[in-house]
Amino acid sequence: MESLAGYVYKAAGEGRVLTLAALLLNHCEAETRFLLSYVTQLSGQRSTPLIIAARNGHDKVVRLLLDHYRVDTEQTGTVRFDGYVIDGATALWCAAGAGHFEVVRLLVSHHANVNHTTITNSTPLRAACFDGRLDIVRYLVEHRADISITNKYNNTCLMIAAYKGHADVVKFLLEQSADPNAKAHCGATALHFAAEAGHLEIVNELVRCQAAMVVNGHGMTPLKVAAESCKADVVELLLAHADCDASSRIEALELLGASFANDRENYDIQKTYQYLHTAMSERYRDPENVIAKELLPPVEAYGGRRECRTPRDLEAIRVDRDALHMEGLMIRERILGSDNIDVSHPIIYRGAVYADNMEFEQCIKLWLHALRLRQKGNRNTHKDLLRFAQVFSQMVHLKEQVTAAAVEQVLCCSVLEIQRSMTRVEAAAEAELPQALDNYESNVFTFLYLACISTKTSCSDDGERARINKHIYDLIQLDPRSREGSSLLHLAISSTTPVDDFHTNDVCSFPNAQVTKLLLDCGAPVNAIDHEGNTPLHVIVQYNRPISDFLTLHAIIISLVEAGAHTDRTNKQKKTPLDKSTTGVSEILLKTQMKMSLKCLAARAVRQHQITYRNQIPKTLEEFVEFH
């Protein structure tokens, strides 16, 4: 029957009503019920014949299933829409979201629940609002769809229609008494969503319906949101809002100008000056009562500059693009606050522009500032750290000087981020664990790239090298491990350790003899084992380029053995490094370096002759005997 159920599902999904009818012919009621309620899993979707037919708009199939077979309209499944995975969707939700009005009408006429919610509490009405289908929205409301039901984020139908730019749907919902001032869990209203997306007509309609200028959970009003997003027409409309006082007006103009200075998509330095000039004029409108700025302390990354305080200051930098760029970054940090999630993005963009122009020193200063801001807000910084590895690698490749101080500062931030990402992995819910692990491993790999770069960096004195080594020592003490249980040392000598391919692979490669020695010098445990019981020595003897990269193989084996690697330690398959050697070269190298201690010989004899040793010798020695 399961095989037949697959054919039934396929016919329903393709709209082949006659084939479907033929497949269902001459089956008892129980068999028919099984075939029409069977959940088929295909391409990440889990759905029944009714759900897939509704999803694909096959109204004749839907009519057959409802009229003739009385299929339950409340069947639920998992479907994909616009890149989103929707769990708990009914046929009505699917038809509404896909814009199939006739199917919606059929389902509602057969008493489908118009307010049935998905796992995330999304209704068919919300799905139609997302898609902008006013005809379906109107029909559902006329059949008692509740416009006030919110999803799990407390996001209303009005909010999603406003964000997606469906002005006709927004107007209809407002006519149906939708609350323009309802707040999502993040504190945002429909006006925030429309302002951020730049939908001027919708902003105007919401304001007409008394939408208030409230602050969201990030301290942002719709006016600020529009200014930060470079939506100049929306800003100019909202400046006339009843809730907009002189201070808010100045802030919005300054933020708008500042955002135009460092926005990849909306860069316009003329508008930067225009709006900053207008804001400054507002501050000095009344010479007797100047509205002064509350300036932040100078930031080295911004060249130690201070914001312009007078019209004369601003006029002095009118044609100085670089100064206007820095002015914009300072203004954004002052108005949005250093803990705002969006403050760092333009700083990173401006740093990237400097890097493209080979002005690496300025790039690194800006990126370090952005990195510290992001770490101060306890945000994931795995991409930020990798960005440093990439630019340092580019500099090394181009023979540009990479300062030890810069590498040391990034290594310090890297240790902190790995520590935090280890905590995030431990605390992650099941659904979030894969992403948390990916970020954590990315941080570990990036640390190895930075360690590799540090071996190619000249230090002006022993103090600089000591500070770098201290960060490496600190991370070794944390003992971060990959999914396979590989330690930093395992990863440094493994040819399977991934290397980022944007500049980094020009400089970093694994196995790496210099990084291996650096880790050992900083206290990496030479006999650490992974989940398979392999030590770093087990891994390196399997290196498959023993001839072309002989020096690396030779240097690593010598470093490991000299650091106390046990050449006779067995893994979970009871194999020693010598047993695991895949080439004659590594076998010869290992044999020439093997130094069997009396302690090792004794341990092997105990194991070989099955001498009872448990509870007869110290626990530490028991462990020693076990791995021989």
C-alpha cells in the first residue's frame, strides 16, 4: 500500500485528476483512508495528497478529494515557501500562501478552519498577507479569519503586509480595525517594518491611521530606522510626524547623512554633506540656544578625530571624503550606541574599502574597533575573525608588513570568542546545535590560521612574541576540540584541516611544521587523543605526500617525538603509530626516531602477558599501561 500511496501522492501533486480517481478505485474505505492520509516525504516536505494538491493549485483534485472522499481539511504537513520551512501547515494555509484563490474558496466552503495555525502560529490569513493577495485576504476575513492572531514573534498580519510592501492589503487591514500600534516581541510596530523597507505609501497610510512614533527593543523609532536604512523619502515624511521633536529631527538628519557615507548599496557623499549641513543648521537655528552635541571620546580607529561641532567645522571637511566617512562613523556610533547591532557593519565596510586600496593599517584599526564592539555586545564574531585571517594572509602574500601587535590583539579576541562559542554549544537547544557547532569549529580553524600567520610575523622584541604565545597557551588550556575530538595539535598536523580559500590558502596549509612546534612550545599535550584514540603521531604518519613534502613530515615527527610522543601508544583499534604508517617514508622516519623507555617496555610486558595490574599500581600508571 505504501508504494501505491506514492503514486496517489504524485498524481495529486501533478493535478492528474483522472489518474488519481483510477488509483483510488475499488479500494475499501480503510484502504482509501490510508492512501489519502499517508504522509509522503519528498524534497524536505512532508505532505498528504490534499496538501500537495492545494499547494500546487490543482482545484479539480482538491474538489474530488473533498466532495467524493471527504478528506479531513485539517491534515497538516511540512512545506517549503520562499526558502522557509513551514511546519504544521494545512491545505488552506498552503493555498492561501501560494495564491490559489479557487482552492481557498473550495476549502473554506468545505468548512476548513480559517484560523488554523502552524507550529509558529501562522494563519492562512498571514500567509495571504505575506504574498500580497488582497482577494484571498478579503475572502478569508469575510469568512471570519481573525486579523489579530499573531505568530510566535507576536508579529501581526499588518506588520508582514507592511514589511512586504503590499499597500492595498495594509489599507484593507486598517479598514478592518487592525491595530497600527501593536508591538512584536522585539518592540517593533508596523510603522517600523514599513519605514525600514522604505515603503513610503504604507508609511503615509499608517501615519494617517495614528501610528505612533514608539521605540523598539533596540531603542529605535521608525524615524531612526528609516534614517539608518538610508530611506530619505520616508525620513522626510516622518519628520512632520506629531511625535517628532527638534532633538529627534536633528538626530534623524544626522543619522541619515552619516549612513549615506558608509553604506555599500546607498553610498552618496553629496547627500551625506547635505543632510549633515541641514542638521547643523537646525542646531544653530537659534544662536542664543544652540543645541550642542554630546560628543564621544576620540577613537583611534577614526583617526583620533572629533565630530564637527560648528557649521565652520563641517564646512572645513566639505570636500574631504575621508573626513566625511569618519564623521559618518562617529555620528552613527554616538546616535545608535556602541551596543547597537548595526553600528559595526559600516565600520567593516569602510575597512574593506581601505583594504581594497591597499591601505591595510587603517583597515585593521577599523576592523579591530568593530570586533571589540561586537564582542562587547556578546555577538558571534566568527566571520569577523576569519576576515582578519584573510587580510593578514593577503598582506603576507603581498609582502606587506603585518605587525605583531595586530596579530596579538586578534588572537586575544579569538581566544575569548572560542571560550564563548564553547559555552554557546553547551547551552544550545537541539535545533540550534548544528549552527553553534559550525561557528565554534570555524573559530578553532581561524585560530590556527592566525597562529600560522604569527609564525610569519616579525616581532620587534621578546615581549611581543611572549604576548602572542600567552594567547596560544591560554587557548591550549581551554582544550577546544573538533567534532572528531581533534585537539589543536591534531588539526595542525592533519592534511584534512580545512583552509579558507579567500587569500588564506596562499599562506596557510596543513600539516604545518611551524604551527606544530609553536603549539608544543606553548604546552600543547603531545599525547592528546581524538575520539578514535589517535594521537597526533598516529595522524601524521598517514600523511599521503611523504616525498613532495618530506621536510614537513620529517620536522613534525621529530617535533612530536622530542616533545615526548609515545611511539608505542595504541588507539582504539590497538594500532600504534608504526602500525598506522601508510608509507615507507613515514615508517622509516618513525623507526629512526623511536626511543623506547624502560617504562614503556614494562607497560607493554604487563599487557602482553596479561599480568593483573588494576588496583595494584597508582591510577595514573593504570592509564599509562592501558594505552600500550
